[in-house]
Amino acid sequence: MNLLFLRPQPAIRSIKYALAFRACEPDINCFHAYTGKTLTELYGYGDELFQQMTPLRPSHLAQDLQQLVETYDIDLIHSQNAPDFLTRTAVTTIHGTPIIHENQDVISMRQTPYHPNADIPSQLRDERIANETCDARIHVSDPLCKYIQQQYGPKLEIVFPNYVSTQFAPNSFQTKLSAKDGEIHIVYEGTLASYSGDHYDFREIFHQIADHNLHIHMYDAHNNSEYHVLADNHKYIHYHGHLDPRQLSYELTQYDFGWSGFNQTKNQQHLDVALPNKLFEYLACGLPVLSFPHHAQHQFIQTEQVGLTFRTIQEMVTMLQNTSLIKSLHKNVNMKRQRYTVERHIDSILQFYNVILQRFHERVKPERDMRGVQA
């Protein structure tokens, strides 16, 4: 099968899919088209996992996409948002190839723009067309799936969370920093924002944590100097900059908990449907998760018993003092941490692909036969 991924900015989920296919279904040839940076430009690696990384010209999206599908004889298009303009281009341009739309983020649920100076009306139009016109959909959580169904109707669809790749899971563990100093060390890895109210704006949250003499360590997905300044002014806040994801997992094992609670000032609805990558990455590293009660995360954490959810930092501090509870969480996470890998669950995606291809060609064949009769 020749599979084409689309995403404006290729990201870690594309890498995880490609790694899983190589391990479990090597007959899939993966291609990737994009409008931003390549994976290697963004992460330092990743392009080598695809047969071809192809940039699409923003002013010639339809033409470039059509040529790409024809050149590489693409059997299936797997388009990831956000935003949704590549799926909208695909469904209005490509008519002989089934198209999956994957919802990782939803513009209509956000109160802050996905990008500065974003054309929100156009992005909302693209979201609607992508979800209504595609052949099938993938969602990263059950609440997100339900929201999309309510907004745009049901489809052939599946939920596939942001599981971690086995290649990103650590093979060994470092000695805990807490074993050396007797203090609690919490780690956050991912985006750090300085835009007030953005759900990645952690400045006040991390200050509150540190003011309770709890260490908070940050590994930045990019490089935000404001958090470096924040760390310089508080001995319990530590900024470690950016680290290659392939090295990060081993680094995370020295901490006690992973932080996954977001700023809820403006994007509460969006946060309630998110199951972020970091949640599963922490678990793979043996770290119980600490989070505010964002609905999807709260539901997962409580059902799996792999962390704590709370409404305030003070409530979290009180819970962390329950030594028997904390010991039980660590034991449970270590027992379950290998369950949350892409490779363990990728068969559901492969089966989904086969169903889509079968249904698409069953639908298209009568249409082609009718055109032949009319001719």
C-alpha cells in the first residue's frame, strides 16, 4: 500500500505511525506532504522514515497534491489537522483515492487562534468541509469524537489516542533525584507559551508549584527565553531547554511525576477533549501524571489509576502527602506502562485502513460502471 500523510506542519504523531508501520506492517510505503518544516528540520530526524517528504506550494496546493497522488500511485490519504485546509484541498481535488481526516485539534473549540493572524472564518469553513466530506475520520479521544459527531454528523471513524512509540520508551531508568535530596521533582515536557491565557502558558502555575517547595523541571519543545528567566528567579524552577525526543525518555525517568495540567483561562472546551502525547510519554517513563480535571485526561487517569487530578495546587500538595496512595500509583504505572504504545494498538489502524479501502472501492465501482453504460 502507498500511503500519503498530509499535515501542514508534520509532527511527532507522523513519526510514531511510520515507526509502527515499519515494525508491524513493512509493506506500507509512507509518503508525507506538508507546507511547513520537515520533520528533520523540526526535530533533527524523521524524514528518513518516509519514502518522500514533499513540500506543497501554498498557492498551488491542488495542483501539487494531484501530481503527488498520481506520481506515487497513492492508495490512501491520511490527512492530519490542525488546521484543516489540506484535507479540504484533498476532498475537493482528489476523487479516486479515499481520504481520512484525523482530528487532533479542533479550531471551533478554541478561544485562542491556532496561529497568529489566523483567518478564523476560513479555518472554520475548512473544518466543516474536511469533517463532512472525508471518507473516514480518526480522533485522539472519545470526547473529541463525540463533539465532531454532534457538529458534523457520524462517519466511519475510530479513536486512536496519542500512544507512545516503543522506540521512545526508555530501556533503563535513572536514579530518582528525590532519592538524593528527599524532595519531590515534577517534570513538564512540551510547548511553553508566553501568550497570556494560552493553554500552554504555565508561568503562574509553575510558580505556584514551586512556592510549595516542589521542584518543577521544564523541557521545552522549542526555546522560550521567558521560562529561562522564570527559572533564574526561583530555586525550585528548572529550565533544561530543548532535548531530542529520542534522548528525552531516559532523562524523564529521574523525576517523580509528569505534569499535564494546562492553563484553563480561555480554552477549557478544547482541553476537555485532549489526550496529549505527554500523558502517554510520562507513563512509558514510569511517571504518574499530575493534571487538572480536564475531562478526557481526568477520565483516563482515574479509570487507569495512573495519576492524580485536582482543582488547585493546594489540593495537589495535600494528595502528594498521602504516601500509601503515591506508592500505589507508582506501582500501578510501572505495571501498566508498556500498555500504552502505538505498536501494541496499531492493528486497529491497519484494520481501519482495510475497511476504508474496501468500502471506497465497493462504492466507486458501480459509479464507474454506470459511467461506462452512459458512454
